Amino acid sequence: MSTVVALDLGSSALAAAEMKVGRDRVSLTKAAFAPLPPGLMSDGEVREAADLAGELKRFWKENKFSGKKVRLGVANQRVLVRTIELPVLDDPQELRAAVQFEAGEHIPIPPDESIVDFQPVMRYMGDDGERERVVVVAAYRDMIETLVAVVKGAGLQPVGIDLEAFAILRALLPAPSVLDEGADDTPAQAVVHVGAETTNVIVAVDRKCHFTRLVGFGGGQLTTAVAERTGLSTEEAEAVKRECGLLGRPMEGWDPDTVAEVRHALALGARPLVREIARCLDYYRSQPFSRPIDRLVLTGGTSLCSGLDRYLQQGTGMRVELGDPLSQIDDAGAIEPEVATRCAVAVGLALDGGR
Ligand SMILES: Nc1ncnc2c1ncn2[C@@H]1O[C@H](COP(=O)(O)OP(=O)(O)OP(=O)(O)O)[C@@H](O)[C@H]1O
Ligand SMILES: [Mg+2]
């Protein structure tokens, strides 16, 4: 049995998950999140390294996570994800060399400034033999170094960095069964993770990422929409947003006109989200290897906004379901649903290699 701890540095909060991984059982032993002051992280990137390291140190001490080794995730505009097609190469070294070469063609980051990783996603028969689709991830080296320095500055030791989109898929979707994996008629699933400043739109087949794009939209924009419409302060608007949501019954004592105004602001504020999701999914559908998308799984802190799933279902015309980030864990103890939702990325990062 080994213990794995993963950390998600978001623009609104720090979140972490600790897991015990056995041969055939994965238990979530701890999950916690804590709000971050604005401006330390934004758009998925470190902005105030020293203050962020201080917050992280405090968060770790307060929550008493095991050990100092942590897995990290990244999602920002300085990580690029592209899909390339290659002849099938069974030798891992040859595959890596071919990916590095092709990456140079597709990714506009000079090789000495980038860190490249990849994940084979699908084999298919091309005109001249069997080919493989590979998702290539290239990150600016300095962005990764800054993140690593913050985590080390908090006294922790980073032991792995993964793309947030891959972690989200591991937490939210079941692994394909041996019998079904690779079948031509398996539909795609869309997973939409809406955070505070960013939204990750992902399309997966057999839980493998075939498309991902980071959109500059998050719950912060919904809060701003409420504040602008009602004249409330940002803090008040945030609280009212959480209380009212788009649907459901707000607490006793709420004036119905205020509730109607807040909901109107949220519906108008969420329109760009619908538009961006539709644009991303249309792009995926225009790809020659796209599959029909079966459903859209909604996750991320903003998925806690009641009724957002219904709103997206109306706006996109797709079946929308709320994701369960604990669905792949055998034993999660008594973790509150809100904590689980805010820790979804950390859970997926910790699940890496778990099975
Ligand atoms: N009950 C709720 N109703 C509506 N929105 C909520 C609720 N709870 C949290 N949120 C929103 O979720 C967002 C935070 O989500 P999350 O923790 O996934 O973001 P993050 O990881 O900090 O940000 P990012 O990934 O964009 O850097 C905030 O905008 C917050 O207002
Ligand atoms: Mg996040």
C-alpha cells in the first residue's frame, strides 16, 4: 500500500487529496481546500510566488497531509496540446524521438524552452499501414520551473506534473473495459470543468483525451455579473450567487425580486460559457476522426451553481450530467460533496498510476 498526495493550485483555492493505493483498492484518506487571496494565481499561472508559497505552507500544516511528496497539475495558456498522427512505433524510444520531431512542426515553442510529454490515444488503419494518434503536451519550461519553485518554497517536493485535463478524465470517467476498449463505435464524452477563471473543455474516447481547450471563463465572471446587476460588493455577490444559483429554493427571508435579478444576471453571465463550449465541440466534430458525443459531464467548482447543468443542457442541446469526482474511488470515507467537487483535479492527479 502506498500513499499518494496531489495538489491543485487554482486561482481561487488550493486543493489537495491524499490517497492510499493498494493492489486492488484505492481509498481517499483526506481531501481539503482553502480559499486563496485574489491575485496569487491567475489564469492557471503563478503571479505572486512568495505569497503563494506562504499560503501553501500554511495550508499543508493546517491539514496535516502525509509527507512532502506531491503531484501537481497544470492548465494555462502556456501549455499547448496538439494531436499528431504517426506510423505505429512499438519501441518507446523511437516513439519519443518521432513525437519530439513532429512536435517541432506543430508546436510554436522553441525546443530548448519547452518540456514535451505525450499520450498515445488511438490506433487506426491508414492508407499506408497502421497509424497512431498521439496527444502531445508542450509546456513552457519557465512556467513549470516557477510552479516547482513555489511548491519547493513551501517545503514540499514535487514528484510529478500532469495536464489537468488528463487528471479530470481519470477522476470523472470510468476506465474502459478490456472488451470494449478500442471499439470503433464507442461514442465520445465531453467533460467541462468550470473553475473560477478558466474552463477546461475536454473530449474523450475510452477515457483518453482526444481534444482539450482552455477557455477564459469561470465562476468569477458569474460573480461579476451578479455584482454589476445588483450593485452588491464582490463578496456579497459571491455569497448570493452560491445561495440562489440558477434554480432551487433560496433561504427563507429572500426578497423574490432580488432572487429574480440574481438569476437573470447568472443566466446572462453564463451565455459566453454556452457559446464557448459549443464552439469547442463544433471544432472537435469537424475533425476527421471525431465521434458522436454521447453526453456532457459538468464538473469544477462552478458546477456547484444549482441549475447550471440544466442551463447548459438547454443551451447546447446535449445531455448534461453532473460529474462525480469520487466515482473511481473504492472508499472515500465521509468526504462532503462540496469538498469532493473542489478537489476533483487533485483526486485525478492522485489517481495517476493508481491502477
Ligand atoms: N455553491 C456554489 N455555487 C456557485 N458557484 C460556486 C459554488 N461553490 C463554488 N463556486 C465557484 O466555483 C469557483 C471555484 O471553483 P474551483 O475551485 O474549481 O476553481 P479554481 O481551481 O480555484 O480556479 P481555476 O481552475 O479557474 O484556476 C468560484 O468561482 C466559486 O465562486
Ligand atoms: Mg482549477
